[in-house]
Amino acid sequence: MTPTARTLKYLRDLGYTAAVTEHWNAHIMRRQDLFGFVDIIAFQEGEVIFVQATSGSNTSARVHKIEANKHAQRWLECGNRILVIGWRQLVAYNKDGQKAKRKKWEPKIVEVI
């Protein structure tokens, strides 16, 4: 499962309506984000957020990229939120305290300010 798919499920489980905004650009042979940083737009009553989904190890790099983006700064100046959600696998434990065979995916959530 991709970070974007994990993030969609996570947001929907929290009650957000969420949709992917990035798309494949066949002319340059790569994916493009809305405004250069938005993978997902999500909303619930009284709130709209832009979300960048990534791996846990790339979270910091994505935050820096967004901080340098003029569209992101304008979005934040309007009183809106931007979240970077990085996914990492952590060791899971059974109820008896023993390590589980499977690792558990956990989000690392950073709000860009």
C-alpha cells in the first residue's frame, strides 16, 4: 500500500472526506502534485486541509519543500492548514508483551506553520 493510500484511509477513518489531487503527467513522465505540494485535499465541517503523504524518512524534506512554496504560504496566510503525513513501520507487540511477527504502520504527522 502506498503512503497516499494509507493516508486516504487514515483521514477517512477520522471522518474526513478526502480525495487525491496528484496526477500522472505523461509529457514529463512523472507525478505532479496540486500547487507543487498537495497530494490529498480533505475536509470536514468547518475545516479544509491540504495533505502531503510520504514515507517517514522523507517527512522533514517534504516540510522544507512546502515551506519554500509560495502557494503553500498563501494557503497558510488565509488561515488554512497543511499536514505532512509520513508513514513508518514500527515494531508491534502482542497482548502478552512478545514482539508480533508483523510490524505496525504508524503515521508521523507534522503540521506546516
